[in-house]
Amino acid sequence: MTEFLPSTSRILLSPLMNSQQALCIALLFVFAMVGCGKRRPPLPPVERVQQRTELLSGAQRGNGVILSWPAPLRNAPDESVQSIRRIDVYRLAEKPTAPLPLTEEEFKARSTLIGSVTYDQIKYATDTLTYTDTLELAGEPTRLRYAIRYVNASEQRAAFSNFLLIEPSARVAKPPTLISTGQEVGEDAIAITWQPPDSNTDGSTPVNLLGYNVYRLDESQSEVNQNPINNSLVSVTQYVDRNFRFGTNYRYVTRSVSLGTDGAQVESLNSNSLSISPRDIFAPSAPASITIAAAPGRLSIFFPANPEPDVAGYEIHRSTDPDLPKERWTKVTPAPLTKTTFLDENVESGMRYYYYIKAIDQAGNVSPPSDVVSESVP
């Protein structure tokens, strides 16, 4: 009967190998078998850093193009080579008739690095990063192609972002100039007034002007909101803001709006800002149409609510002498009355009582006194 030896035995007995070769192979086999069951410590998680964005957007404003894109949601630690240290901005000037498709390699070869977003800007960004490209517009039709790319601490560059294509207009109106009149705040509106621009950004006339947009910032905002407070273009040089609150500090800016390439609307740069701090110094109107219903031992007073929405309550004053100066009449409501009815039971039968009412608003402004009404107690 033939006996089969294990594989290791066959190796040792093989006439084609010397003893040293066989010994080395056997040792390697043993070490491999021992290492198969050994566990290594777990590797740290790989830091996921955003390598590019596909949400580059922008628009012309005045003689510049403002680019914007979402700030990276996460960045690697400062000491990591993967940390995004800057964002480079590239631009390619093309003829408007140039083919739209363009490869990344073609863009890389033909575009120009025009600036960068710094590490501090990235580090302290909120939701959006921006870059403004100030243009020297010569009046000739041009199509601008933009892209950005992230650069890490090792100077490795990520892939380009999506391409943004803009055909800027050379004739864009200059911004208007806001005027402080000292009479902006009214009881129910803030009126903002400005002077129109006298030329376009390139110095040409007539002014390419469709109208104006008005923007408002409150104390919590450091940058102008994307949406104006006017629902449609303002065609005159004044805007009346009725949606405001007394006691809130506001800043207003306006922008001219011009007709751009292919009929698009192009805004100017911001005007100067105008700070307004509306304070309620406007008293309510005097209550009116007061009636009195008499019954034994009491007089019931009725009146309609004042038209002002900020009325906090009413004061009712009484006297038995209509000729007594009004400031000496007795106030029968220790605290402002929040209803529009009042029952006076502190009266005597057969006596005639005279009343007037004042309205008080939430800022403490007091209305003039109403007309005097009177009634006798049965």
C-alpha cells in the first residue's frame, strides 16, 4: 500500500531543494499560520472632507460679478494635510458665440486664477462663501466662465466646480444716493427717499434705468437680504415701508436696476445706507361715540374701540362739576381699562355725573380727552 506524506514532508524530501531552502519555506509557512488569527488595533476613521462643489452660482451687480457657493460643511483639523486652506477662483473670457461644452483640462489650460478665498474666510464662514470679481468692462460682448477649486494644506488641488457662465452688461446704472430728511418716520410708515444716478458705471449716459429695489436690515443682520422689501420695481425716488415695528433699529439700502444682456435685470452696487430708529411718539385719537345707560344705583358706560392697533387701554375720568378743569377730575379706573364698557356703582341717586375718556397706547402715549358725556342716576 502506498503512503501519502503531508505536503510539508514532500517539500522536505524533494530532491530539487537543498536543506536551507526547505527550512526557509517551512518557517514562512509557520509564521503565516500564526499571523492569520492575530487582530490589529482598529484604524482611525478617515476624515471626510468635501473635495469640490457643484453649487457655484452668481450674478452681475454693477461693474462686478458676485460668486457664491455653500461653505464646506466640515473641514479637517488644522494639522491635517487634508485641511482646506484656500479656495481658488478661476475665470475664462470667451466670445458669446464660443461653444458651450468645455472639458476640465481645456478650462485649466485657458483660464486665469483671479483670486482666492482665504483660510480665515473659510474657517469663520456661516452658510455661504462669496467672492467679488470687479470687472473692467470695455463694452464688447463677452461671456465669462467661472469655476472654483479647493486647495488643501499640501497644495493639492481638487477638481473644478461646476462652470458658471455670465454675459455681463457694460451699461449698468450707478447706485442711487439715499437722503436723510429727518422726517422719515410717521405713525404708520417709514418713507425712504433717494437721488437717482446720473450715469452708468462706465460713465455713459443716458442712464440705463428700469427702476429700484429697496432692502432693509435689522439689528440681527450684517448682510443685505437676497429679497427686496418691495414687491415690484419702484419707479419713483421714494419708498414707503409700512411693515415695521417701533423700537427696532433698521438700515436701508437701495439699488438701481438696469436692463442687462438678453433682457435680464441687473442690479447696481448698494447705495449708501440710511439708519432709522423709529420711536412711537404718536398719541392715539380721542375715543368717540360714548353712551351712558342709567339704572338705579349705577351708570353703565359704553364706547367703541379705538382704531389704532397698539391701544393698550382706556382711562375714565368723572366729575359732578362740568366746569372743573379736566386735570382735576377723578380718575375712576386705577389701571387702564382693557374693555370698552365700564360700570360705575359709586354714584348717588339723583346726582348727575360727567365723564370723559382717554386712550393709552403700548408706548405710553395718551390721547386727547374725548367729548364730555353725562347722565343722572335714577
